[in-house]
Amino acid sequence: MGGRAIIVSIIMGLASFIPIHVYGESSSPVGQFSGSHHHRDQMRKLQSFKASFLRRDLISLPPSSVSPSPSPSVAPRPRVYHVTSYGGDPTGKTDSIDAILGAISDAFQGPSDGFLMAGIVNLGGAEINLEGGTYTISRPVRFPTSGRGNFKIYGGTLKASDNFPIDGYLIDTSVSSANNEEYNYEYLTLRDLMLDSNFRGGGIQVINSLRTSIDNCYIAHFTTNGILVQGGHETYIRNSFLGQHITAGGDPGERNFSGTAINLMGNDNAITDVVIFSAVIGIMVSGQANILSGVHCYNKANGFGGTGIYLKLPGLTQTRIVNSYMDYTGIVAEDPVQLHISSSFFLGDAFILFKSINGIMNGVNVVDNMFSGSGNGIGIVQLDQTNGPFKNVDQIVIDRNNVKGMNIKATIARRSLQRTGSTWTVDFNPTLLFPNLITSVQYTLSTTGSSFPNHALRNVSNNCVVIESDMTIPASLFVMVDQGVSS
Ligand SMILES: *[C@@H]1O[C@H](CO)[C@@H](O)[C@H](O)[C@H]1NC(C)=O
Ligand SMILES: *[C@@H]1O[C@H](CO)[C@@H](O)[C@H](O)[C@H]1NC(C)=O
């Protein structure tokens, strides 16, 4: 007990000694401390030494640098790692990257509960707690080793310093050396975080990971990607806000917005209830089987060169976009094959553009959406055939969309007319999406006269339906055409 008391009094001495120096040096800007580097290292060691005593209740294992008479039967500790206990500066004045990496390192060496996927150590829900602070970091938060799962980082702000690598990500799950595991990480949760890239790179990079959850994050000031997902699968991004510039629309600098808010280069991910308020591309998708639901894009107006959602998977798209709000910024899909867009609202002349790469379009539904525009005759769905026409077209359903102030475009169209005559021509070009393509026609010819004329469908070329009868009659004609089905 006597020895303990002495240690405690030394600690108390350090505790009163350290803050004076921490405050004293906090005025030097982050990234310009080369002169005081050595001193800082000393301070950091002192701080973590102090922290190891003051916060032992919060740390599952004592840091390896100190071993104050460890008792062999330690009671189980909560697996919460507080970054201030590792010397993190929650005011953001000094660089906290080493403190955050220290907390993660301890979490990675903490107790585990077997494995998740083969090779992924289950950390049992270990938490790296940012304690509501703002931490400036001069390097990306990268993990010391791959093959860990079931842990989270939450509850604070990370901000890139002025010397943060220009192509870095604040949180980066890439691994430097080739690892043997199928996945780098599994069930990593990033929650309640504000990530400020300070116009130096991106926010989160999820590489070759499984079941990553990004929840209630606000990601701003990125120059590359707000979130990049590459390889792996089941990254769920939900209830989050992303924008290069902090704005709420009508920004005078909108023409200059750049960067991509979310870049999905992997399969089987979900983006749900996410707002993208500035970026040249809201969501770029180049992996299959992703679902976007409840996305509100007002990242950069079409008229300024922006795109809300860009589907760059020609020939195998396999994407669903539902319940979304495309606000002055539209959707572009290259050679869409299996694409579903429904129950979404397109405001401000926002439209869907299908861009021909190899002229293939197959299995596309654009149904039950609302479009609202300014009355300038913008088509709700348009084709870009500068690389050649769409020539391989099948199973396209563009129908049942309601339209105000824009031109309706569809693959199914209906029209009726009343006229006395023997030839009736109905031009469907104003409505039909594809030029010169009608694959099926249904018509009803009714007459109030007493005769029973013979009549027939004569011609469907150039999207014009011609019906002819063998005598002149007063007639009502109803015609329905479809471009969607080839056989
Ligand atoms: C946009 O960028 C150009 C060129 O960098 C610059 O001259 C212009 O002032 C910027 N506009 C706004 C509104 O920020
Ligand atoms: C169908 O109409 C086009 C003009 O639109 C014409 O060139 C073509 O010969 C017509 N076909 C028949 C079978 O009458």
C-alpha cells in the first residue's frame, strides 16, 4: 500500500504539471511543430503514462509501456477506448493522430471473442470513443493490422490538418501489405462522426471490407471522394450528409463544385436516407447490385454540369434507385442492363439520361415517378447516342410517370382521335423515347354508322401508326403502342 501511495502522488504531480505545458504549446499551429517535435513526443509519453493510471477503468489491458503491479485476476473491463486518454486534443489545436492510432492499437490488441469470417478476429464490439471532441489529424486513420471485426469509431469530429496528404482519406481501411484474408475488416461501424477533409483528399475509404456501417456521418470539404467503397461488400451508408461545401442550395460558388460524394466501386452495398448537398457527382456507381433509397441529391445542377447519380456499369447495371429526390440534378446511366428507378421525385428539370456505349439497353424500368420542371420542354428521359444508336433494346418499361412543366417520354403510349375518313395516322413521336421503334400495337376502331367496315393496321414505321378501312366512316380510334418488348 505504501508503494501505491507514492505512485499515486507522483501521478498527481504529473497531472498538475502536464496541462500547463499542453496549454502553453497549443498555440503553435498543427503541422508546424518540427522544432518542438522531440518535446512533444516526451509530452505524449507523459500523457499516456498519466492516462494509463487515470483511465485504467476504461482500458481493457494496461498499455505495454507500463505495468504497475498487475494483479493476475483483473475483473473484465469495458472495451471502450477514449482518445483523450491517449493524449488526443479534443479542441483540435494540436495533432491527435498518434492518440487515435494508440487507442485503435489497444483496441486491436484487446480481448477478442473468437472469429467472424475466417481470419477476422472478433473484437466483441470494442469502441473507440471520440468523446465529442474535434481532433485535427495530419495523417489518415489507418489500422495497424488487417483481420479485425466488430468494432466502432464514433462520437466526434476528425479534421484534416493543413499538411494532411492531398490524396488521403481521414479514415482509410486499406492495408499497406498484402494480406491473406479474403476481407480486410468485417463489421466496422463509423457512427456519429463529422469528417472535415479540409480540401485535402477524402473522407472515408472502405477497401475490401465486409459489412461496414457508416451511420449518421456528416462529411464535408472533400476534394476527391466523400466516401469511396472499393471491393468487399455490404457497406451500408445511411442517414448521412455529404457536401464539398457547406451550403443549403443556391450557392454562388455552385459552378465550381467538384469531387464525388459517394463512389461505389463494389457490389451489394446500400445507400439509404442520405443527402448530398455539393459535389459535381453525387453518387458514382461502378459495382453491381447496389440499392439507393431515400437519396436527396442537390449537389450541382445539371445546367452547371452536375450529375446526381452516375451509373457507369455499361452492360451489367443491376441497380435500384427508389424513393429518392433528384433536385435540379439528374441520373445518367451508360448502356443500362437491369435498372429500376421508381417512386422518386425529379425537380427543376432534372431528367434521366441513357448514354449509349455499345448500344445496349435491356431490362429497364422507370415507373411511378414525379417530374416537375420550368416549362422549357425538357424530356423526362433522354438518349445520348453520340457513340452510336441504341440498337439492342428489350424489356424497357418507361410508363406511369406524372409530369408537370416537362415533356413526357415513355415506351408505352396511348392516343385516341375522332374523325370521319378511311385512313387514320397517329404520330407517337412526341411521347415515345426511341425513334422508329414500335414493337406492338393495340387499337380499337368504333363507328356510329350502320356499316361494318373491314379495317387493318397498315404501317408503324417512324413511330406513326396508320389504320385503314375499306370505306369512309365516322370513327373513334384508340391506339396503344409499346416499344418495350422485342418479341
Ligand atoms: C470559380 O472558379 C474560377 C476559376 O478557378 C474562379 O475564377 C471563379 O471566381 C470561381 N467562381 C466562384 C463563384 O467561386
Ligand atoms: C410505311 O410508311 C413509310 C413512311 O413513313 C413508307 O416509307 C413505307 O413504304 C410504308 N410501308 C408500307 C408497307 O406501306
